[in-house]
Amino acid sequence: MKRLIYTSILIAALTVLTPVWVAAEDPDFDSILREIDDLANFSESDFSAVYTIISERPGEEREVTQARLFRRDLNDQFLILILQPDVQRGQGYLQVDENVWFYDPESRKFERTTIRENIQNSDAQNADLDQSSFSSDYTVQSWQEGTLGSFDVYVVDLEARSSDVAYDQVRLWIRQDQTIVLKEEDFSVNGRLMRTVLYPRYERVGSKIIPKQVLIVDELNDGERTQLTMTDATIQTIPDSVFSKAYLERVSN
Amino acid sequence: MSTRGGSARRRLLTAILVACAPVWMAAQVDSSEKGKAEPEPPTEVADPLMDDSLFEDPLFADPFAVGAGESDADTDDLFADPFAIVDDAAGGGGDSTAIGNDFIDVDDLDSLFATDEIIEEAPEGAVPVGSPVSDLLITEGVRWGGRIRGSVSADYGWDDVWTSDFGPFDPTSESLQPSIGADLFFDARPEEEFRAFGKLSIDTTTDGGLDIAGLALTGGDIDTSALPEGWTTEENDDGDTEIRDGTGTVIITIPADGAADGEDDEEPEEDPGSLGTPPGLEILVFELFADYVWQDQLFFRFGKHTIKWGTGYFFSPADVLNLTAVDAEDPTADREGPVSLRVQYPFGITGNAYLYAILNADAEPLDVAIAPKVELAVGRGELGVAGYYQRTLAPRLVALYSASIGEVDVFGEGVLLYGSDRVFVRPSRDQSAADADPEDDLDIVLDTFEVGDALFAQATAGFRYLKEWEDTLSLAVIGQYFFNGEGYADETPGLMPAAARLLANTGENGLIIDDPEAQPEGYEDPPALAFGDVTNWGRHYAGLTLSLSSILGTDLGITAFGLVNMSDWSGIVTPAISYSFLDRFSVSASARFTFGGESDEFTNPGSLLSAEPAEPTFGVTVSIAMPGGSF
């Protein structure tokens, strides 16, 4: 009788507690997305690096673009200055608050553009160099566990909160033991896979972790790929004047 | 005993239940997942690498597929901890030149993902303090560069489109126009605070060129001071007078006998052909300036340089600083700027304050034009307030705005002038000269006058929409409306052609008193018209361009442009098609239609200088852009 009572109590306890336990183990993806953003964003310092962007298209010569990035996430500011090729040297993008301008030294004009604009002729966008904002731009629609190579990952489907982002739907492969994104698929509003992004290398800059090498595969055009490589990363303080039209004009042709 | 035995059984049961719990929980998870309103994946989980033939190596078959708990040991070996954190990676973040331009070798994914170097440390010491900013501001020696361009255009024009004389194979004018040009620049940055820059512009001058028929100047010499800036007159080998625009293109050929080409009563002679004239080249110092920065706060620029002042695309009434106005038919053309001193002071996070001093030769110190401007980003827009003062010109206040609304960029300008720089015309009270004109060419005698004590307003607003559809099409639509408060509300028929006639015949001004003895005390000649006074005649204008490029992913592009004077409803429509080939060649064909009444602005601007009523024109241009590019 006692055995039956103990068994019943135990089963009842497990029946009641197990869902609680499971629920407790349910990943908090809002928190995970915030952590991803926090790891890649510099809210307490500036950030600067050089990005080498290699674009490959079938039947065309490989294009190499090099750009210097200055970022001050605290004020939502960035400046991207094209260093190579020589013919585009001096072109640049400046974001101040919610405004993004493209500067063309040929015409000496600042033209409004968007953070979604591709950098030169590559598949990389300004947003790829800007601060991460998964947690504020997207909501989690579903998730599942999986593996990627030898890693356990969460595969998380995100949906954009507004049309201001580059892609309406995003699927992330997030490493479970270290909150970094290993793979990303970007979809259009009608669910068409636009591009796949791989993050094979990261670099720790201060307390942050930034993708050091990124491979972007254009899913619409076979054989088109873009690779970003980050170098010269630093969190040195950047003079205020850098985030200004005056500086962009000054360093341009 | 029973207690001990019971305890053992409890432990055994607990162990069994605990052992089973993960299975149970997994079932709960599955159940929980099923219970969620999980949307279908946007598409089937198509691994991008699998879609790419470059990734078809069986070793890498679906390496990133979601395994949902499955793990292929062989595959995992290939990806053994590729994302492992290696905090002590040597050399990470070093010199950017250390990273070559080699693309990731997709055939060598094994080594790419098999290494342990994933999260590296960025050695701060590897980046010299201050170098990211200052390195960009200093160069060794002088950097040279430029851009070369060339084209050959064939132009055919008809100015009798809607008449019985129109013949599609008998154009009124035709010409072949070779063009070669280049921009050459130097850029020297010996110090972080100092920089010198110069740009030469080399362009073809037209010594053969295009004659516009339908001109019949009947009296008076051409007042060259009335021509637009940069326009010249020149006598050709036949003794005819050619009026050329700033690019050297012949706009009008005025025969020596006073009749314009094509207006002779004689039977036209058969075109015997021509060897033409080798085009010449002219070199223009387009920009030449020096920059100096004081304590990273004040940015000085002195010299000749293009000034970006307004926000308008087809029309920019706010921009009175550059030497030429925006050409609505070529709105992206480089515009020559004046010699000026600019002081720029960035403030706050988004603010910029500018002060321009425009300096002209042969002027007194107090003739310097002053133009301050303050601009500030507000939300998704940028607001600017500016002013312009030159003691001989109407002072003006300017408001500028540009913003993004969704995917559409909007822009606008507002200008308030006290007085006007325009010379206006009105019918003279004394029309006796017109009545007595023996050739009956002078329809209206006009008086000219200026307005210095009234307020004039100009405003413009427009939009720009750019859209790309997944590499199959790019669309650009730009539209703009312009309210020209200096335009004529007077709808007197023939007023504009009469003003154009007065432009070339200043002696016909109704207020001129030629006889010195008849001139009253204090008499001054009435103000003379300039070319700019007979442009922008109306009060309402609109421009629209629609461009489709990368059509179906090809190098084919189609553009349509329209410009209309909404006051007299005359306008210009220009459809064009272009195709790029052999990387650096492109061919384009465009047509140019005009429409409007016989005395309207855009019907046939070339005929405004004649006494003939304007007829709509039609022109076709076929052009091949030769290899060119930057270097």
C-alpha cells in the first residue's frame, strides 16, 4: 500500500513538475537575440575596422572592395569610406540617427540612401556592417533544435516587426553553447530565399565578438558570392568630427 | 527491513522514472512544439550550399542541414569544432594588408571549417593609436586620377513635324557629333589638416556641328552680354554668325544676309556633303581648392569648387551659388562652382553650419556675396535654413528639407526673395513702333522694368523612388513640381516671343530714348534683358523621369523623361533606350518631342529668337558611348 502511495506521489510529482521543468528549459529567445545583439554592438565604446569585400560573379572578374568602417552605436552613427578600388575611392556612407547618406566625390553630392543599400557591386549591405538589431527588428516565430557541423544549434525563424529591415524573414542557426550566429538565411516577404550568410570566423574586440569573416551566397544568382573579411578592428575612441559630412568630404577625393 | 526494502524499491522506481523522464520530456517538447502556431518555413529548408554547384562535393553534402538531433559522425569530423573559440589566436586583427584578396576557396571547405581559429582576439597594440582616422588624411606624394569618356552621336531634327512640309527622310537638320572628354584630378595631403585638390575638365569643342533652322533675325546685332554665361558668338568660314552654348555646340547659325538657314526663298541645293571640321578640345579648370581644418572643429575650403546647396533634382530655385542652374534635361550634369571661401562647423550629433563667401573678380570688397546655412537632421529628415545676400541682388531666405517616407525619398525647397533679380517686360503704352514696323515683324513693343520692393516666393517639392526586384528589374522614378513666383501670370498672347525678340534687339525697348536731347534729366536706359529673363517664363512647372534598367537581368535600359510648363502647357518628352555591350560600350537611341502652342516656352525654344511662330519639334539621336572609365 505504501509502495503504491509512494509511487503515486512520485508519478504525480513528476507529472506536475516535468512540464514546469521543460518550460524552464525552453530557451528564452528574446534574451538570446538580445545577447547576440549585445555581443556585436558597442554601446560603451567606438568601433572601427577595415572590411575587404570580395565579390564573385560567373563570367566576371572578381571584384575587391575595401572599406573603412567607423561605428558609434551609442548614437546610431556609422561612416563607411570606400578605400578600394581606386575608381571608387572616396565614396562613402554616413548614418546619423535615422538618416543615411551616400556621398559621391564626383558630384560632391550627398544623396539619401538606406541601410539596405548594397555596398558597391557586392551582395553585402550597409546593414551587414552596422550594429546588430535582431531583437528589436524581429520577433521569433518558431524554433527547433538541430546540429550544424559538430555544434548543437537552435534554428530560429524570425519575422520582421516592420518593413524597415532588409529582409522580412530570417532564419538563424545559433550555437547553443556560445551565443553566436553561425548561419543565416534571409527571405523576401513572399518567402523566397534571397541569400545565405555563413559566419566561419569571429574576433573578440574588447568584450564584444564580431564576425571576422562572412560568406554571403546569393541564392538568386548561381555562383554569385561575396566574402567580407574584417581587419584592423579597434575600439579606440573616434573623434566626434568623423561622423559628419565634413569629415566624409575631407577624406574623399 | 520492510522499510529498507521499500526504500530500495523507491530508489529503483525513482531511478527508472528519472531515466525515463528525458524521453517523456522530449515527448512533451514535441507536443509543445506541435501546439505552437509554427508557421511553415518560408521555403523548404534549401541549403544554399547545396544549391550551388560549387558546393556539390559529396563530402559536404548538406553539411548545414538541420539534423534535429541527428549527427553524422563522418560529416561532423569535417566540421570538428570549426566555430570553436580560440582566444589566443596570434596575429588576429593585424594589418589589413595581411588579408589577401583571395576568396574563400569553396573547394577547400575542409580546411576552412576544420581549423580551430574561430574567435580571435583583436590585439589593440597592432593598430597604432589614432591611425584609423589620421591615416586617411595623409598621403605620400600626390595622387593622380581621372576619368575618360567618349561618344559618337548622330542627330536628326525636324521642326515641321505637324505641317505638310514634314518628311520623315528629310530632316531639317542633321549632324554627326564626336565627343571625347576627360577629367583629371590631383589630390595632395601633406598634413592631416591640409589638403590641395584640383580637377581639369577636357571636352570637345564643336566646330562642325548642328545648325538650328527657322531663324530670321531681322535687325540689330546680337547683344552678347545678353547671352547665357559661357555662350559665345563666332563667325564661321561662310561669314555666318554662330551662337554656341557653353559646351561649344552651335545653337543658332545666323546667315550673313540676315536670313536664317533654311529660310532662303531659293530652291534648296542638294547637299554636296562636307568634310567637316576636326573638333577641337578645350581645357577648363573645373575645381581647384585647398582645405584646412582648425582643431577638428572648423573646416575651411577656399577655391573654385562645386557647391551643393539645394535639394531639388530638376529645379533648384534655392541654388544661386553655382555658376549654372540645374538643367532639367540633364539634372545630374556636373555644375561649375564659383570661387568661394567656405567655413563649415559641425555641431551636435547631426548639425552642420556653413558660411560661404562668394568672391568675384572686378568687384569691390562689399560686393562679396554671403550665404550662411544651417542644417540639422530631424527624425528621418534633414532640415536646412539658409540665406543669401549680395548687395546688388535680391536677398533671399531659403528653407530646405529632405526625408525618407517608407521607401520614398522626398525633398523640397522654399525661397522667399525681397525683390527680384529678373528683368520683367510688359507691353508698352506706346505701340506706334509696332504699327509702323515696315517688315511687320515687331508685334509688341515692350518696356522692361525691375521690381526691388516686393516679396517673391518660389517653392518646389519632389520625390524619388528606387526599387529593385530580385535582380530582374531596377526602377527609378523621380518627379518634381516647381512653383515659380517670378514667373509671368500675364497671359498676353505673344509676350514671350516678343521678349525673346527684345533680347536680341535691345533698341526696340519702348522706354529707350535714343535722342540725347529728348532725354529728361536723370534719364537712364531701361534695364536690358538677359537670356535668363526669358527662361522659366511660367509659374508652374513639373518634371518626371522614369527609368527601367537591368530589365530581366540584362544590360537593357529604358528611360522616359517629361518636362512641362503647366502655365502654357508646352513641354518636352524624351523616351530613350540603351544597351550596354562588350563591358565598356553602350548604344542608345532617344527621341525628343516638344509640344505646345506657337508662342509657348518649350514648343521650339530655338525659334523664339526669330519672328516665326514656333512649331513643335522632333529629334532623334543615336549615340554610341565608347570605352571609357575611371583610372
